[in-house]
Amino acid sequence: MSARRKRTGGPMSAAGLISFYEEYEGAIKISPTTVIILSAVFTFIVVMAHILG
């Protein structure tokens, strides 16, 4: 007969990961709108560099 063993170790639970990220305070806080605008400007610059260069 085989004996069943309890799992003592396993992957981190989702609750542990969430609490870790909630405690982290980043130095830079920018809005999603700012990220979209900066991405569009960067894309425009790259496209113009390919056309002109």
C-alpha cells in the first residue's frame, strides 16, 4: 500500500503575489493617457526617420 504525503512546498498563492505588488511604491507615476501619447509620438518619430533617412 502506498502512503499519501502532504505537500509542504508549492507555488506561491495568488494572494501572496497581490500583497507583494500592493506594497511596492514606484518612484515614477504616469497616467495611461500619457503612456499612449508618448508611444504615438515615438512611433511618429521612428516612421519619419525611416521616410527621411
